[in-house]
Amino acid sequence: MIPALHPAFAASALLFVLGAFGMIVRRNLVAILLSAQLMLLAAVVAVVTFSRWNLALAGRVLVLTLFVIMVLQVIVGFGLARALERKDAGRDVDDLSLLKG
């Protein structure tokens, strides 16, 4: 019996749209990084749903790879945000031009 895929794909699409909207609207660096995490989580939900339907092991390996990418993004992104905060550049994305030369 094939499980119903529509609710999981709808949830994935909703998460992706919310993440994209957050990246477009927000000006805070931390909020933009969290929105990017939400978009990656939407991709993970879609891959897990398709992998469960297809019963393939490759989907699970891809999910583990996406989780590693998400963790690395958190480490690098929040490290950058912390370094900017120490330099008094603030957390606003518009202030990132202060880092030039």
C-alpha cells in the first residue's frame, strides 16, 4: 500500500515558502540564517517522503548529507554573526558593507 504523499509534500512546500519569505523580508543576519535552515529542512522533509515512498536507501544517505550541511551552515553562519557583532558591525545585513577594505 502506497502512503499518501500529498500532506508531507504540502508541508515541505509550506516550509520552503516560509523560509524563502523569511530570507527576502528579514534584515537580521541571524534571522536570514534561520530562514535558510528552514528551507533546507523543507528539502529534508521532501527527500524523506520520497525515500519512504520509493523504499530506497539513497534517500536516507542524502538526508544524512543534508544534515551535515545544515550543521556546517550553523557553525559557519553563527560564527560569522558573532565576529560581526564583536566588530560592532551589528546584525543588520545592510551593515555588511562596512567589512569592505
